[in-house]
Amino acid sequence: MLRWFEHYQVYHPSRAMDASGAELGRPFEEVSFQSLDGVELNGWFYPATPHSPRAHLGILVCHGNAGNISHRLELYQTLLETGVSVFAFDYRGYGRSQGRPSEEGTYLDALAAHAWLRRKGQAAPNIILFGESLGGGVASELCLREETGGLILQSTYTSIPDIGAELFPWLPVRWLSTIQYDTRGKLPRVKVPVLVMHGRHDELIGFHHGERNFAAANEPKLFWEIKGGHNDSLADRARFAEGVERFLKVVEAANLQHR
């Protein structure tokens, strides 16, 4: 029962697709691909605007713990407006992806999405990982397993035991927890530019989680305060987009230094 409770608190997948992906009114590709352990996964790929100076950059979206890729169209639109391509995928158990979510399973799913982008022709140093909430733990692990060009942590916890202990102070969460997603513990080993985006009014994952993640990250790094609560991070879309734009300039500068 404890394992069920833990799993239920961390993962809130939805199978219902509330959008087709075509709502953005731009070319996109619905793709199927397979994880290393044979799970069939689903994703949407939006190519960059033709002739964009950032057409060589791609953002891989690792979404949060609830819903699926069909619930984040405004995020994709905001990212696409910076001139990059965007690939959003569903973890196992979410949307049209098969299986049941687990910590290692989500890591394998992100690895498969990264491999799909590489097969698409995206150079590894030009793949920027966007981790939303739970996805920040997934994206930070992917940074350690594969070559990437940058890491964005939006409204991400330091670790699942940390947030669990805050939400359920009457339970011995740190002793019982088997799901870790230790974002802060991984950041000192991440060697690419990092953007931490967090809202001061985040009612689920407190602002201090963003501050601690930022402190653990290596340079070059950028902290960007966003508006709204945990589930309305695009409340001030212009502010959100400005943070991403500034970070992309940091990534571009870092790429120039390594040429």
C-alpha cells in the first residue's frame, strides 16, 4: 500500500488526448519510437520556422507529472517563437505511450527521445533539455547519460524525498521513499549551461527548491523568476519567453567557445 501511495503521489498520467497537435497551425510530425526496454512511445515534433537562425537548435520537452503532451500547446508555441524546433514526448503510461511510469522507465524514455532527435539529424550539442516540474528530474539525469547543449529546469524540486517530506511532514518520507529524482544531487555533475526558472508563488514546489538547484549548478547558469503558481507558469508569457531567450544566448555563446 505504501508503494502504491508513493507511485500515486508522483505520477498522474492521463490517456485522454485533448488536442491533436495541429492546433498550433504549423507543420508537425506525430512520431512513434521505442525505448531500450521495448516500450512503444509517442511524441510530437515541431520543426523550426524555415530559415530561422536557430534552426540548428532543438528543445526536448520532458513534461511534468500530470496529463500528457496534449495539455502543453502554449508552452510549445512559446518555445517555437524563439526560432528553435521542439520535440515533446510522453513517458510510458502517458497519452499514447504504452507501459506504466517508473523512475528508471522515464529515464529510458528520455534517452529514446534524445536518440530519435539524433536520428532526425539534430547534433547532440544543439539539443537543449526542458524539464517541467517532474521533468526536471528526468532531464537532469539525461544530461548525465547523453551529450546535450543545455538544461532548463522549470518549477523543479530538489528531490522527490525533499518535496515529499514538505508535503507529508507526518510521514517518514525520507526513510520510505524509493522514487528519488535527485535533481540537486546531479547538478554538480552537469557540465552544460543551466537555466533555473521558478515562481515565488509556486504553491506546490516552493521557491527555495529553485534557489537550491541554482546554487548546486555549475556556471554558466541563469536564474529567472517567473510569475504565477505551479500550474500557470505562463501567466506572464512575455516574462517566461524572455528568460528562455536570454538562456539561448548563453547556450549559443558556450557553443562558440567550444568550436
